Amino acid sequence: MADPQTQAEALAGPARINGAAAEATLSGGELTWRPAGGGEGQERRLELDSEVLGCRVEGRKLRVATFSAGGGGGGERPSALACGGGGKGGGGDGSRRRGEVVMEMESDDAAERWGDAIRDRLASLAITPSGRPKRLFIIVNPYGGKRSGRSIFQNDVLPLIEAAGISYTMQETKHRLHAQEIAHSLDLRKYDGIVSVSGDGVLVEVVNGFLQREDWETAIKMPLGIIPAGTGNGMAQSLLHAAGEPFSISNAVFAIIRGHRRALDVTSVVQGKTRFFSVLMLTWGLVADVDIESEKYRWMGSSRLEFYILLRVINLRRYNGRVLFVPAPGYEEVGEPVEQITSFEQNGVSTGTQEDKANDRNGETIGYPGPSIEEADLKWRSLSGPFVSVWLGNVPFASEDAMAAPKAEFSDGYLDAAIIRDCTRWDVLGLMFQTKDGAYVNSPYVEYFKVKAIRIEPGLRVGGGRGARGGIIDSDGEVIARGDGSRGEAEHLMAYGPPIQLTVDQGLATIFSPRSR
């Protein structure tokens, strides 16, 4: 079946473009023009999908808002912005710049006709039938990262979505889990997507809010968007990197405007009757210790992580315990076979905490119960500690400068496990500084493999004597279990010590994503 945009009627006619007489053509997904009367000058073009935000009509004038990378379209027909045909230009570093192409048509009717045609083509350019979003609900976290969420929304997000003609409702979060509460009760019929201006935590809250709803099957299909405003920003970096796009706030916004989507795996994390859902990662050991204990240095931004790695490696910790897993095809030889495994409770779980009784009505669980597991059909294997680090990734990047799971895919139905056991502190330090491009997984000190399900049985710190303490288990930047003797341990979602199981549900959620080049 032909793409709808190729079936649309082509338009052609005279216009004054940026003040110069030209012959313009709108055909398929391109707007092109050349000097009128065979005058000197190259043909110029705009690719609607990759260079245009939107357009508006003012009488005879049609204003096309552009957002183009430096370097242009290449070939014999350079892009409009590369030739000075509109906008503010831009270098060859892949960054985009806003601009405008002003087309003065022969009449008001002609301007309306061309404007309608451009908008129709833009709407048809997204991969899914719904096209570019027209109405967004935007959740801004003013407290994450360097507390810049509010300014990022005003200065970076708002100008682009307004230029694209997208209407929006914005709400700031007031406290932890506020985004989850919003997603749980929001009337989704009013919107084409839910966008978070935040770190990864708000996105995770929205997913959990969706899956706690009675209409979770419909809610989880709502496209999600993320604009990086946190410390780590792993999801935004993973999406942009996969498409060959430089990491930037504006590129993340433009990906949402363009409306392309991809499926996203969701991981169910369960301990007893407690369940929540993850989309980024889970860590235990060194990485979790660094991520959580470095919070006191949050004012340093992302550099706090590198700084605290140095402090933590000097006094390297190892944790007793065991990891059991169901390997993906091709990884069946990792670890040791497990003959018998204790059945893990899957039925009757709530989608919130153990105290979240509101999710139960007449003894029935409200919301998504999580993927079913037939224990008898699974072939489990195991690795025994001590462990320096256990890192489970759903997407390639844990933060914008740490590729924790280089082989991870967004909807392959597996988690990528990177496990460090026996290793000296200086070798560990070297591995941590090889995470930028994921090269650390090639080290003989790292077990790297994919799993369909994995169970962590966390133990106490090695060498702690009778007063030995446990560690931290961190999911998507939030502590879910803590056994290090800190105050407030009982307040966390899960207990440190009993098994925690993760199971992947392939492609359950949908996320706005740049289209791969």
C-alpha cells in the first residue's frame, strides 16, 4: 500500500519566498523551490518530516517553521537552510536550529490551500496512523537534576511545540509519586501523548500509574515522551543514540513533535505480594551504591557519579548472594544449571505497595497483573557471589554518558545483565571508565548476557563480621530495598534479603522515538 503522502495531490505555483520570486512545488514529503524565470541559483528544498515543525497562514503569507541540522540535505539539491534559504543556518555538528521560510502566495486562498496541504502531509508522516500529536499532557519535574525542569519547559520545549501547532496541558509534580497519581487518574481521551520533562523517574511513575488503572490495556498504549531534565537521562540518550541523533533537549522535543513511535519492554519487579514496573534498569552493588549514596553531591550534576565512583572504589565492597536467571537463546551456557527452584508467588499481587489496598476490589486485583510465568517450563541457571556489581538494563544507556547495556534493544523481550564478581579495585575503576561506549562488557571480569527472567537473592557485605550490612537495590534511580543500616529502611517498597524477581513483558508500552536515519 502506498504511503498516504505520496498519494496526495502535488501543488505547484509562483510565490515570493523570503522576498525572492520563485517557483514552488509541494510533492510527497518535500517542499522545493527554484528562482522564477530560470534565474540563477540552486533548487532548494525542505524535507517536511525532518526539517519542518509546522506552518501558519497570515493572509497571503505562509510561514513555515523550520528546525534543521547544519550541513543540509546534501547532493545537488541542498536543503533550504544549508543554502541560506531560511532559518539561522547551523554548523556541521548535527545540532538543529530554528528558522522560518516565508512564502508569499498570489492570494489568501492560495496560502490557505498550501498551508492545509503541508499540515496534512505532516500529519501523515508518522509511522503510526495517528500521525503527529496534536494534544499533549506535559508533566514537569521542577526538582530533578539541577532543578532546571521549569526553565527547560519554558525555554526549550514551549517554543518548539507552539511552532508545531501542538496544544498542551502542563502540570508540575509536587512530591514523589505525584506523576504516578496523575497518570492513574488522567482522562487520556483528551491527549495524543504524555510527556515528562524530567529525569527517568517520572517516566517510570507514569508507566506504573497507567498499569494500575482499570483500563490499563488502553492506557499503556498511550505514547510516552521524555525530555531530559534529570541527572542521568538514560532513556532519552538511548532513544536519540539509536536513531543516530546527537543528545540534546531540542532533538528530544523534535522527536515527540514528529510523532514516530516504538514499542518498549516493561519489566515486572516482584517480591511476594509487592509489584511495580520498570523500564530502564535495576542495579545492586557498586552502581546502586554510587547512584544513591552520591545524592548528597547532586549539586554537581552528572559529574557527581564519576566523583563518587572514585570514593567508592577506594573502599570496594563485595556482597554475598546469588543470581538465578532464565537465559535468552544463545546464552544457555552462562552460569550453572539449577535443578530445583522454589516457586515464586505470582498470583494475587497488587500493582502497588503491600499497603496499597485501594487496588483490590472484592478480592480482585485492579490493573495489570504482570506477565504470567509457568515455572515448570523455565530452565533456570545461577551465578553465586560474592558480587561487586549486578546491573540489569532494559535500554542501552543508564545515563547520557554511561552505556551500561550496549546490546540492549527496546522491545526484544529481554533484559541485559552485566555482572562483575572477582575483580581488584583498580580493575573495577578501569571498567567503570569504559562504560561510556559499553566497552567494559568485553572484559573477562564481566559476565554479559540476556535474560527473560532473573531473580536476585541479595546477601550481606563480605568482610563485615557479625555486624555485616547489606547493600542497596536501585531501580530506575529509586531505592526499592536497602539493607545498609540506614534510617528509613522499612519505608522502602521491598525488603533487602528476600528474593526479588524481574520478568520482561515484550513491547508492552509505546514511546515517542526519533526515526532512525
